[in-house]
Amino acid sequence: PLSDYTNLKHYVVFTTNNCNARCPYCYENNGEEKPIERGMTLKTAEKVVQFILNTKKEGKFEIEWFGGEPLLNQKVISYICKRIKDELGEASDEFNSKIITNGLLFNEDVLNKAITDWNLKTAQITLDGIEDKYNEIKRYKNVKFNPFKKIIKNIETILKKSDLSLSIR
């Protein structure tokens, strides 16, 4: 019953199974091509919103965005955050969010949206070694640039243009 979940303060929301990397160690079948439809739908996102609103403890709570690569389903992240902010009204600063990402899509535009719309306070970016090893392991799909250099640039942007708590794993 729902009463078993009252007083929650931390939610992990799995936005999609999809990922833009094809890491050999991944539980997602070594990066096998998957359709974007494997991500959470807006219908399911609304159920997530209702669950959070019905189970959150009084005061502050946190949503952690996780996936495959959660930034491949920004539409759902934005939807959930907007709905929660709308429902909480003036108390919308009661929630913040964090994300675990490979960082490839975390450019300045996404950073601004994440801080403003998602109440993002913490980001964890995974780096699997230095440049050559990283690019060998990640094997990003349809990328015509050096992924490692792009992610380092995105990390620099986060550090220069925000006060997010950033960890590299």
C-alpha cells in the first residue's frame, strides 16, 4: 500500500534504458541499438509525479535522475520538475535534483535548463580513463568529434558557469 512509502525524502527516477555510449561492461547488452521509445513516457512521468507528491516527507526532498543516459530523455525530466513545481507553488524550492550522466550532452544550454528548471544541485559524470582509453570504452554512437574532449569541455563549463556540486567517477 501507498502508506508503506510515506515520509520518503529521496527518489531515483530511471528516465530511459537508452544510452548514447556502448560500453562493453554495461548491463544494457553492450550498447545494442535500442529505440528511444524505451524511455519513460509522459503518461508514466505523470504517475511518478503523483507518487512523489503523495509520498514525500514534509520539507525538502531530492530526485536523482538515472538511466541508461538520463539526458536522452530531458523531456520527461522537464515535465516531472515542472509538474512538481506547479503543485508545490511557493514551496517549489523544497526539492532539488541530482543526475548521474556520461556528460556528453551536458552542454551550457542543458546546464542552464538543469539549474533553472530541474533545481539541479549535484551532478556525477563518469570518466572511464584518459582520452584514448575513454574513447575506446565508450564507443559513442554517431559521434563525429572526440568524445573525451567534448566531455572535458562540458566539465569545464559546469565548473566555470555554475556552483553545482560536481563529482567525477
